[in-house]
Amino acid sequence: MRIRPRIARWFLPRFLKRRLPSTLYGRSMLIIVLPIAIMQIAVTWVFFDAHWRTVTSRLSEGLAGDIAWAVDSYKQDPSPASLTRIADRAERSLDLSIVLQQGQTTLPNRIHINFFAVIDRSLDRALSERLDDPFWFDTTHYPAYVDIRVKVKDGTLRILAPIDRAYATQGHIFVLWMAVATLILTGVALAFIRNQVRAIERLAEAAEAFGRGADADFKPHGAREVRQAAYAFLDMKERLQRHIEQRTTLLASVSHDLRTPLTRLKLELALSEPTSRTEDMKRDLSEMEHMIDEYLAFARGQGGESVETVAVRGLVEEVSEGAKRAGAQVRVQIDPDLWMHVRPNAFKRAISNLVMNAAVHGERVEVAARAVWDGGVEILVDDNGPGIPPDRYEEAFKPFSRLDEARNQNEKGVGLGLAIARDVARGHGGDITLDKSPLGGLRAVVRLPG
């Protein structure tokens, strides 16, 4: 017995969380519309229960009293002259139409139920309290009248009374105005909420565009708090751009300054007599040049390159030529009609790093690409090399990381290939992950959004 309350306390919040709207727009609408709807329902309920029901009951009692007077008057003097006098007075003073159906001694069996059942209950109760004779009534057959029949000695008295004498006919007008007011308030709330939520959506779109390296035209607007967040974002964006520019400029300057003495050393070695020591020195200089190029590529990132629509197969085949020249067997399985929106040079550098990395550590390389359900593209690069332990997949993406225990690293490498590739992929709004390859080595999965 103690477990059930705990299950209810755990299950109910989770159930509500799954059913409630997940967007700010939906939740804001719920916060505003739900109280309005509850208030309108409560007011309508109070109106029907305290006012409409009471008025209807008083009207039904008044109508039942007039009908009881007519029936009692006829029973005291059941002559045709008396009936004519009673009917004439009832029509002039009480707005009732009374006729005697002679010979009809049975009342209808079927009772028509009104949509507002409270009308029938109220009138039935009032007639039961005032009449001693069997009666029958129908509030649905005639739209503007109530058909009431009372069994008397010579037949049945049929009485037609206006419907507004039985219940308050203006109740639906009140409900209609309440519904119209609710719709108007909801419409106003929709307009204001949409305007505020749109400002947040534009801020999110600008942040996403900046994350992809695009410079979106964004102007803060909306509520004061939203504008404060927008200005803070723009300030952060400027600081990040200055930092990136300073980093790129610094490494470009370092690269340029280092290339001058490296060129002089290469010239001196070229003029020196070829010995084993000079050959070793040349290899060291070549490795230093390769390191400088990788540092500069990592710092440069995507630069100011614009996004273009390129064929995936053509880009991958162009990159694969370098791996083939390195001695690897490269197989490309890509639909020629598959296209993607990327910065060609930056993305080519990322794919080149993945393919060359696979070619260095394996003899067979397979590159495949496919369209995914959200309109994006997924590129798979597999090799048959030694692979990497799964617990070190993320470590492989860290800059300057060298996993010597698992894979024979390129002597010229400095551990920036995967870092540059992931940086480019994330700059396009996607990502790169590692997995076990069907070929036995490592699989690099590049996912880009549509």
C-alpha cells in the first residue's frame, strides 16, 4: 500500500511532462489561455448554477401555477362556456393557448428530453407540485412553445405556453458572449506571445548561424530581457571574433617568421656536401615545415569562405587521389546525385585528413556517403588498420593527441588531423564520431545537417 503513492508521485509528473508543450510558445500559451479558460468555465458554471437555474425554476413555478389555475377552474365547471371563458382569459392575461381534446383519455408515452435537461427537470418538478392529475409535456417539438397536456374527466386539456415562460431564454446569449470574449482574449495573447517568442527564435537562429561560421544579420528587439540577452550575445560574438582573428594573425606571423630561417637552412643544406647528417637535417626541416602548415591550418579554421553546393562524390574522389598515391586501396561508394552545402576548401581539408589518416594506418580505405532522414548527409570513412580502443575515441580528437599505443602514427603528424576535421564539421553544424569499422579498423562518421 505504501508503494502506490510513490508510484503516483513519480509517474504523474513524468506523464504531464511528456504531454505538456515543449516549446516556449506552447508553454506561454498554456500559461495564459488555461487560466482564462478555467475562469470562463467557472463563471459560466456559477451563472448557470446560481442565476440561470434559479430564474428557470421561478419561471417554471409561475407557469405551473397558471396551468394549475386553468385546470382547477375547468374542473370546477367543465362546461363549454366555462372552457371558452378560461381559454379567453388565459390567452389575454397569461399568453396561454388552451383547448380540450375530447375523447382522448391517454397521454403520450414518449417524453422528449431537452438538450438542457435542467429545463425538463425544473418544469416537471413544478407541475408535479401544483397538479394532482396526470400530465405530459414536451419542450422540443415546437421551438417557441412548450406543449403541456393534462388528463381531465372528459379528455385531455392541451396547453401551449411560450418557451420563455418556462426558462430563461437569454442564457445562451451569455454563453455566446463568454465564448467570444475568450476567443478575443486568446487572439490578443497569441499576437503578443508570438511577437515575444519570435525575438527569442531570431536570437537562437543568430547564435546557431554564428556557431556555423556564418555572419547573420541580427538586430536585438523584443522585451527588455530578450534585448539584454541579444546585446550580451553580440558582445560575446565580437570578443570571440577578435580572439579568432588574433589567434590566426599570431600563428600566421609565426609561420611566416619561421619560414625565412627554414628557407635559409634548406639553402645551406642544399649547398653542402650530401652526407648522412645533412640528409637527417633535411628530414627534420621537412617535418618542421609540415608541423607549421598543420598549426596554421588548425588556427585558420574555416576563414571567410562562403557556403557552396557541391557534389559529394566529386569532392571525395578528388581527396582520395592523395591516398591512392600513398599506396592505399581506396574505394568510393557515393551516389553521383548526392549534394551538400559546405565551404568547399575547409570541408575538403577535413575529409582529406580523415582519408589520409585511414590510408596511413591501413591498406584498404572505403568511403561511402548517404542522405539521412533530416535532409542531411552522412559520410563514412573505414580502414582495416589496428583501430583505436573505444574508451579513447574522444581523446583522439584532442589537439596534439597521439595514440601511439593503438595506431602507428605518421612521423610528420602532430596530432591535429582529427581535431581540424571535427572543428570543420562542427563549424558546419554537424559533428564527427568514431566507431568500429566493418573492415576491422576505425570508422569515422561525418554527419552534416541539411
